[in-house]
Amino acid sequence: MLDLKKCTVRWDTENYIPKKVSDFETPPLKGSPKTIAKKFLKENLGVLKISASINDLTFEKTVESIGASTVLFQQHFQGRPIHGAWVAVHINRGKRVFMVKNDTVPAQKLKRQLPKAKAVFLSSSKINATIRKKAKEFGDLTTAIKKESMLYVLKGQIKHVWKVKFGTKKPAGSWILFVDKTNGQIIEERNILKKIIGKGRVFRPNPIVTLDRDDLFDKKDADQEIFDKAYKRVKLKGLHTDGYLKGSYVDTTNTPNNVRSLNYEFVFTREDDRFEEVMAYYHIDTIQRYMQSLGFRGNRGILDKPIKANVHGGFDDQSYYDPSPGKKDLTYGDGGVDDAEDADIIAHEYGHALQDAIVPGFGQTDEGRAIGEGFGDYLAGSFYYEYKKKSRRVKIAEWDAKGFAGGPQEYLRRLDSTKHYPEDMEGEEHLDGEIWSACLWEVRRLLGKKRADTVILESHFYLNQYSDFRDGAEALILANKNVFNGWRSKALKKIFERRGIL
Ligand SMILES: [Zn+2]
């Protein structure tokens, strides 16, 4: 049995539940990850203060990463699964359990909150009609609509929902929706489906870097002769056959007046609004393929499905990933330099999407949000490293910064901040994110690009939506242990000790 006194424990202070227990290792256990996890849970139900009975924890799946197997159980209540109420048992390659996460909802709380909701359900004929209508908006139906009654925990509120599944053609899709039983609204949607190689032209990552000049400006989105040498011819992989920039990992079709090319040629210059669509498609697709080359593919994949990107999302100089249920898409603004003309910005926002894909709802704490910003900057810095001259490698979004409303700037943020934790925290996630990105940048220097990128991505599998800097640092050390046998582990820990995080 676990002895919590000998482990590191993060408590859910609201429900007084140990929501994360780490810093322990069981002896090697026999059997499949599922068998091991079940045995471990059975023994430790009381220690973990899980008030649901073991029969209400249903095995869902085993998620494989490079260094670990994560076995997920879903809590049920009165026969209905609770979406968002999970127990995760993490098992290393030596078949030892090294961490457990527990987001179960106390049985008492369920009993208190649930009866109220039932009175306000839509009638079954009304809800069926609503679901049928919504399903048709996704395409021509190719299967029957299946639905399953569930509970869904959203920001502390428990909702009765239908989990709805169906297939479509035009566009081809295999869909899962979560529909609120009280009002018929979709609170989450997913497509679980799939090509062609097109030709494109892009900046990689941006003209300031490629031309090594700081005297270039937006000039109202005009093409300028100087840019001729900054354009790169590239292949656009994984395209569907309908002529849109829509493929295995990216879909830009929710951009206003989106591009269509039936011969799959997407060769434009920057003054053409379609240029930014090519940018988003190419850069997101190449980052996804790079992650797959590291080993995050197949059942270890991370967001290996098309993410929607609107590359002309408005006049604000602002871009964002929208994690809300039913959206989970990217928007790039046009203020100043079009944001999607700078691949650093494209990568940064995709970083948010990756985190949310591994840990839905990532960044519920201030430090979690700073991890989000820091990771996005790191991803851009690491991915485009080889295209940047030495002095520019620590600078993020140099091209975007030339179009700032207050006047041109050298860069948006840096990766070599000397800020120290906690005294340099300002409570603003982008500024505090420089503390995190600087740590990651040191990790990269220590482990090298491929190892660092792998460990940093792997570490996200050990986090949850409430994780903070300390969790992030501990997860990185665990990830390095699981994937690379703890190579340079001491020096890795020192990075976070020097920074004040550990
Ligand atoms: Zn951000």
C-alpha cells in the first residue's frame, strides 16, 4: 500500500483528495499495464480517498508514450460515465507504478448536485430532433446516430449529456459530440478520421530571420522586391482531394474567402491573403510530422488530426487558440504584420493546442498558463533554430514585432531570460512564461534538440490541468528518466533549482 508520508502529494483542497501522488516507485508488477493498474488501485482506493467503489471505476484505455504507459479509468455514477472524472495510473518501462492522478468526484457531491438537473431536460423527441439536425450540419450522414447517456464535469458543474456518434461524407468524418440534455447545445465535438502533395510558397520562419535584416516593415501588407529571396518553395503534404488547404493535420477552410486550388498549387506572395493560409498549413503540418518522427505517432500521437485555423481572424494584432468545447481551433489576427506571416507565432499558438490535446483544459493555474506561454515560445525557438543565425535564436517573432502598434520592436519575447522564481513573477502569463521558456531553453542546451523536445513533450503526459511550475519541472525529470534512463538527470534538476522552482 502507498504511504503518502513517503510520497509527494498534491491535494485537491476543495474536496480534500490527493489529486496527484508521485515520488514513489512500486516494485515491478506482473501483467499488462491494465492488470497492474487495477491491482494498484484496488490496494490504494482508501489511501487515495476515492469514494467511488472500484466497480464504478471503469477501464477506458492505456495510453502509450515513449517512456511510460498511462492507464485511464473513468468514474461512473448510477451507471453513467462521468466525462472528465478520471484516474490515471502511470507505469514506467520497468513495470513500476511511479505516479497516480485522481480527478474523481466525491460520491457525496454527485448525490447533492444531480437531482436538480433532471427536471429541466428537453423531451426525448425534442432532443432527438435537435441531434439529428446538428448531425446533418457536419455532412451527409453515412451511419446511424448512436447516443449514450453520460455525466460531464465542466468547470466544477456536473451536466447531464448525450455522447453522440455518427459518420459523414462530404466531408468525410467520424464524429463524437457531447450534447447538453437541458438545452441541446454541443459542448464538445471531435472528428476521428483522413492524400495529396501540393506546392506552396512560404516564409521559414520569417523574412527578418531569412534575410538577416531588421529594417523591413509591413507597409500595409505590400509585397516588396526584397522579399523575393525570403520566399521558400515547399511541399504541402497530406492534402485532401477537394482543393482546399485541408489535410491530415490542418484545415484552414474557416478562413474568410479561403483558398481553393484544384491543381494543388498554392504559390502566392504576402500581399495575397491566401499566402497566410499556406503559411499556417505548411508550418503546423511540419511541426506535427516532426513530433511523429520523435515517436509521438500512432497510439502515441499528439493532436494528429486536422486543427482548424482561421488565418484572418480580425484586425486585432492578436492570435489565439480557443480551447472551448466544440471549438479547439486557431485564430491569427491581421493587426500590424499579419500574424500568420511569422511562423514563430503559428508555432506558439499550435503549442497551446498541443498542450490542450494532451491535457484538456491545461492551464487552470497562473503558473500553468505561464507554462503554456513558455512552451509555445520554446516550440517556435527550438523548431526554427536551424534557420536562425546565432544572435537571433533566442528572439521570438521578430517579424511580427516590426508591426506593433506602438512602433517597431526588435522581437516579441526572448528565450534567455535571467528572471528568477518566485520573486520575478509578475502575474502576467506571457511575462512569467519567459521564466519557463528560459528553463526549457537550458534543457535543450543540456540534452540537445531531439532529446529535449522529446522529454518536454513527454512530460506533458504527466501533468494535468492544475499543474504548476513545480509539477512541470518534476514531470520533465520523470520524462527524462522514463525515456532516456535519466541521462544527465542531476544537471537537469539543477536547472530548476537554480531558477528557484525546485
Ligand atoms: Zn500564448
